[in-house]
Amino acid sequence: MMLKESCRSLKNNSAMGNLNSFYSEKELKLLNFKSLGENLKISKRACFYIPENISIGSNVRIDDFCIFSGHIKIGSYVHISAYVALYGRFEIEIEDFSGLSPKCTVFSASDDFSGDYLIGPTIDEKYTHIHTGKVHIKKYSQVGAGSIILPSVTIGEGVAVGAMSLINKNLDDWNIYAGIPAKKIKERRKNLLKFVDIINKV
């Protein structure tokens, strides 16, 4: 069923009154995602705009009130927490074993706030100036609650970002960052990789 503004959902009474608010495998297939893995927990309260452009791997959890719009590719063992918004008109990719904490926002396009142009989707693009670019979050990374990621940013492998940070440039592998804008705090340990090896062997 197509809802207003192309937000794909399914009308199901159990979504309102049942403790199990995740889609069943059968229900997910009806939403027509580009591709889907196995063992998924996707909230019925998440909103997917044109799911035909969205790929989701295996062992992924997506919590309530998330927004997915545009071209989005999510790997396996990824957790997208509540109230996360992904605006992927120019592509967003999140690799395996990574996650976004509550209320993170990821932009693959951003308006020009200098005052030289108008702003907003209601304006003809010839009167706007939009910065665009793919956002790429590599393996084993975690972005803290309330953080914002701007276009054309790559978050390197194994990066951890503190809460309420602004990521406006590439972040190098295996470091911890925080702040506005995000700055390197220290290196991050790689001990977690031993657990990844165990999981992959199961």
C-alpha cells in the first residue's frame, strides 16, 4: 500500500496494539525493497520512501520512527536506532557491524546557508545551491546519539563518534572522534574484531 508522499507501510492492526511491532518476513516482501537479507527486525513505525532503492543485509535491526529516503545500502549486523533519519538522494552506505544511535541524521545533500541562494524543496533548483555527495560509513563504526553527518563524508573503518557531534569531513580508520565539528580524541582499540571472527564462523 502506498501512503502519502510515497512512504511505504502496511496497514496492520497489530502494529498499534501488539508488543511485536516488527514486520514479519512475509510483510517485508510486500514492501518491495531492492534486496533483503535474513533475520531482520524492522519496526512497522519506520518510514521507507521508495523502498525499491533500499538494500538491507542480514541480522539488521531498525527501530521506531526512522526515516529512509533515497538510495540507501545497509550491510549486515547493523543497528539503526529510534528517530534516525537517512536522506540518501545521493547515496548512503552503511557497512557491516556498524550502527547509528538514536536521533542521528545523515544528509547526502545540503543547502547553501550563505544567503546567496534560496533554501528548501519547494524552490526551483535554479535558485538554490545544493552540496551533494555520497555518505559512506565503513565497517565496525558507531555514531553517537544526536550526531549529524553532512554530504561527501566517509567515516573510516572502526571509528567511534561521540554523542551530538557534527561530522563534516572524512574520519580516519580506528579513531574516536567527538565535537562540533568532530575532532580526533584518541585511537580506538581493535579488540572487537575477535568477536567478529567468532560470529562469522557460526
